Amino acid sequence: MLPILADAGIPLVGHVQFGPGRMFDDNSYYFGAAALAYGAAALRFYADEGGESISWFLPDEPSSHAFTDTVLEPTSEQLGIDYATVYYDAASPNWAVLAATAVSERPDVSGSIAATDAQCAEMIGALRDAGYQGRILAASCVGLYEALGDDAVGVDTDADHWHPGDTASAPADKRAELEEYAAVMQAAGQGNAIITFADMINLSRIMATVEGPVDGAAVAGALRATTDFDSYAGPTISCDRSVIPGNSACSTDLLFFQVQDDGSVEAVTDDYVDVTGLLG
């Protein structure tokens, strides 16, 4: 699809960079955090929390091995963390065996930055059953409390935007945006669409800067000229390829949250985790 869109002069706009081809596509723009940042920011977060050893589960695929070799291990070395990847069969992971493997090394932090919602639930359950006592990261997984009940309490998650269910943690301007979003969703009888909702507002505001006819080239130019843009319910973003040289993501910023006793989530970072110097 990418060369077809480029030939047609139509920019691709999205949120998360699924697939390495999109990370450095000159015609793509992603308002969310760079894929590379999900590993680096989590390592930085746990290093700041005092974690000294981390073991994460990743699918046994070439992209995971490359991510470990080029991002996770070098970043861990910079931060002074003892890091290991435990690879799993994405089609049929044996979480009991995987959890036992991870727990045997007694890492301060375990979990995954790549598991699906269903895999996160199985992974957490297996770690709890194995008696694991360290911190657990379930990355961007949702519905953990509904799936696991009390076993989900204390599990960490991440997001590149403030959470609609935790408006108290957000800065005042972002709290107002989250409240606006909640009101619109309630009126529409919908929910759980904060990323798409925010991205559409961001895109509309960027497109509003176009002077003259609005076509693919004009929109691409407006996107490329976007710097220090205050994104809706999110961080300041820049889509001019300055965040990571040549990378199509407009941000590297991530927040971390933790599942509470009542099933809600609450921010455990008061601002976005800084990965300056860890990616480039």
C-alpha cells in the first residue's frame, strides 16, 4: 500500500507504527509514540523505579529478535539494567512454562511490551500462579481487571495519552479535553475511542492550517511542518522527522499507569517518560 499512496500523493496518517516498513516511510505520519519508544521508555521507567533486572516476553519472530538486539539490549546497557528476552510462540504460547522460566531468574520486572489483551491476561495469570512477586508490565493491554479480577491489581500499563478513567492525574488542560471526550462519547452511546477521537481532532487542526486547496500534497506539507503541536489529550508532538531522525512517529512520549483495587487505573508517572539519548 505504501508505494501506491506515495505515487498518488496521498499521505498515510495513523497512530501506532505496526511493521518496520512504516517506521521510516517518508509518506507516513503517526501521531502516537514511536514503536521504538515503547521498549526504551519502559526500561527508563523501571530503572528510575529502582529496577535492576528485567525479563520480558516477546513473540518468537524476526522483528522481536531485531528489536531486542537493536533497542532493548543497548538501552538496558546504557541504563545499567540486566535484561533478558524470553521468546514465545505467538500462535500457541505455553504461559505456565514461560512464567516458570522467567521466575527462575527472579527479575525485578517481568511482562511484555508486545502481547495482545488475551495474551496479557494469560501471562499475568501464569506469573501469579508461579508465585512471581516482582513488577509486571502489560504494556497497552486493556480489560485486565475484567479478565483477572484481583490478579490484575498492581499490574503496570502504558499509554501515549492521558487516561479518560484517570482525569485526576492529568494536567488541567488535558483534564478538560478528557472530560469533553467523555461527554461526547456518552452522548453518542460509545466508549473506548480516545485514540481515534484525539487523532481525528489533531488531523483536523493540522489540516486547518492549509492555505488554499486541500489536497494530498497540501496535507502532507502541513503534517511535515507540524512542530511543537499540543496534541489532544496527549503530549507535544512534532511530525517533521526530528523526534527520531527519519522516523515517521511524531512522539516518543509514554505515561505509565497501574491497575487499582477497584479496577480503575491510576498514573504512576506525573509526566511523560523522557527517552532523550536512548534512541537515535
